[in-house]
Amino acid sequence: MWFKLHPWVFPAIFAAIGLIYLTMGLFLLFGKRNPEHSVSGVPILGGIHFLIAGLISPCKWLALLCVLDYAVIGSIYKFINPNAFERNNDNNDTENKDENSKT
């Protein structure tokens, strides 16, 4: 028997999965104790699910909700500024040498 589903059923399912991934990613981001340790790549899945939910929904502008995911914003920023997340340890080393030479 074939039946017609409401057009918001599958987008709501994808959005719910994306919301789960987004909240899990935020808990991983703000719950980390070691600043040297990065969180896993799971958070970007929330943005991808929001993008899919927006594209298959009747209102296509809802695909813009994918920018709620901080990994999507970070990826766009990294694409615009490729040297954004590189650590520059040379400055710290020269500052430490200057301080040690003064004493």
C-alpha cells in the first residue's frame, strides 16, 4: 500500500539528527580540558545534516541553518584565510631567548 507522507517528515528527521550532532559537538568543544587537544570531526556532520534537511525541505532557505555549526564557519574562514589556524612558535622562542639574554 502506497501512501503520501507530509513534505516535512524527512527534513525533520535529518534536522533532528543534525541537532544531536550539533549539541554533541558543542559539548565536546566546551568540555575539553586540554587546549592542545582538538575535538573530533563529528561536529561537521551536524552542519551537513542541516544542509541536507534544508535542501530537501519545501523552504530551501532553511539550508542556511548549516552555518549554525561552528565547524562550517571555521572551514569557510580557513578557506578565506589559509594561515588562520597555524601556530607560530617562532615568536615565542625569540621572546624567551630575549628574556634569557637580558638576565
